[in-house]
Amino acid sequence: MRDLVIPICRLERLFDACLWAEGPAYMAGADCVVWSDIPNNRILQWVEGLGTRTFENVSNFANGNTIDREGRLVSCEHQARAVTRREHDGSRTVLATHFDGKRLNSPNDVVVKSDGSIWFTDPTYGILTDYEGERAEPEQDGCYVYRLQPETGEVEAVVRSMVKPNGLAFSSDERRLYVSDTGVSHQTGGPHHIMAFDLDATGHPEKEKVFAEISPGVPDGFRLDEFGNIWSSSGNGVQVFSPDGDYLGRVAVPEAVSNLTFGGSRNNRLFITATTSLYAIYVGVRGLTRRKAL
């Protein structure tokens, strides 16, 4: 852990007026961070030297966000029960709303693979109450992990074995998929761990195993650094695990962490959403993916 952090760097609180901060994504082209304030139904944007502004005033209770290979913002919208993409001209493209003829639950977190496919989780958090979406009965038989082909609109359920799939990420070679299960939030004794899946020759997950358990709290969201270490949300900060699943240490945060992402001009700044706030801290490693500015 000594090699992963910089002892003289302190945690900075960049903004602190959210009800529940989630889904940070670093936009290299604008050198800024966007993130969701789910209950306030908005997406916020922070820029160094300029501070925070409202990026999208009505976000359909957006949760997870990511940037695709062309620098476009891809979001999971609870109220619309959809995965959407913001085009460069500002227009909104709906990518997925249904699977097998039924509405999705409430897409939660999302990543884009190098082949352009979009992978997202679909627990029921956004339809359980009106606080983070709109209360409704689920139409799906379970909470799944999906793979979406944006060119064709094809949606495929690739993982059906989880209680509440939440955060997700790929290894550097994309031969392994990590997905967190936060089922303990609504099930006594339920899961609060990160699962690891090997991908077969067709890119489908198989050979699942528990990678790491998170306590206190849950692994709501996580990201990998350049050496394959996993930096995960938890109830007491950002917990860090080696590629073999060994616990290395944590970055203490004064609020329960929901999610995080690497960013900044050198990809060595960790941006953290935690309950009401957006935090940042410089670390000793870079994030796994170094996107070039557009």
C-alpha cells in the first residue's frame, strides 16, 4: 500500500451538497468530472479552478456513468429504466430499455469494453421507492448483468446468478469481469462481495468465484489501477485489494463511499463520491485506462 499512495497528499472535499452522490466519470476532453446526485435528479460537473455546476438538471435519476471509446457519456437512468448516451451535439440516445420483451429493473452501473459493447448491471434499487427513481413492480425475473451491442440494440443477460449486481469492471486484458453484489442491503446475511468471472472464447462469463468481501459497507462501485489492484467503495473509505484478492489497505474517507474513478491530466487522481460529497486525492499509481483528450 505504501507504493500506491502518496503520504503528503491529503483528501480534498470538492463539493458537499448532494443527497446521495454516485457514478463519477472523468471526461478527458473537457478535463472535468461528472457525477450523479440521484435523489436530487441531477448530474453535476466539477472543473478545476471553476468549481461545480449543474451538468444536467433532469437526469431521470441517473446513477452510474462512464465514458465510451468516443468520449461520449453513457448513463444508467433509474426513472427511465434505461441505458442512454449523450452525443457530442448534446442529444440523448436511448440504447436499452427492455430485455426479452420486458422493461429493465433500474440500470445501475455501466462500463464499455474495447470492442464497443456496453455492460451494465440491473438491480431493483431504482424501483423500490420514489427516492431514487419511481416505485414500480419489477418485470424481470431477477437482477442480471447485461451485455449490450449498441450497433444492433441487442441486449443479452450474461450473468443471472447474483442477488443485487452493482459495480463492474474488466481486467486489463479483458479476460476477466469483476462484478459486485450488494444484496446485503435488502437481504439479511446477503452478499457484500466482489465476484470474478473468467470470460470464455465468445466473451461470456464463466467460472465465477468470490474475489473479495467488503466490510464495513458494500462494494457499490470500484475501479482498477494500472497494476490490476482493485480500489473499492466501502463503509470506511476506499479499500484496496491486490490482483489476487489480498487486502492491502484503505484510503480513509469521512463518509460512506459509493463509487470512484481515476482521472486528471495524468490519470493519477482518485475522484470519490461518498454520501453527500465529491472528494479527490492524488495517488501513487495511474488508473487502468488512460483516455486521450479529444
